[in-house]
Amino acid sequence: MQFTIAHDHPCLPGHFPGRPLVPGVVVLEQVLRAVEAQAGVPLAALRLPQVKFMAPLLPGQTARIELDGQGPRWKFRVWRGDELLARGELVADAEGAAA
């Protein structure tokens, strides 16, 4: 799944003035969307036991998410071209998938 965070996203003015960076939580929100799209259901309860950010994502840059695994555990990588931006693991709790 590919995504781009627009220059006018509401999270950017305070993160950081003069040199906006996409906050990690916004990147992780895109990871969650990719997992939910693959699972076919919204996830109500989840954990992120392991996340590492290696490089920043700037507004307007296109990134892509790669997923490995299936519910309830997925490993993810977020790439900008050939550069790894983030990697980690998302785990849905036993009741994590909404009915």
C-alpha cells in the first residue's frame, strides 16, 4: 500500500515549525490501515511490541508499506523508494478484530 501525507495535514504545523516532518504516529496510522485492509476487518485492540524508525518522512513524499504474516500478528516495513523508514510488528489481541 502506498500513501502520501499532504503538506496541509493538520499534524504538521507543530511538528516541526520551519521543517515539517510526518509524526511517527501518522505513519503508524497508515500501517494500521494497511493491516485492516489485508485482514478485511477493523481491529479494535492491538499492540505494537516493536517499532523502529530509521529515517523521517517529509510531507508530500510517497511511502509504501510491506506486510508479512497474517492475523493476529503482522510484521511491517515502511519504505520511501529504496530507503527503509520504519519497521516493526503489530499484534491484534484475541478479541482485536471487531465483529
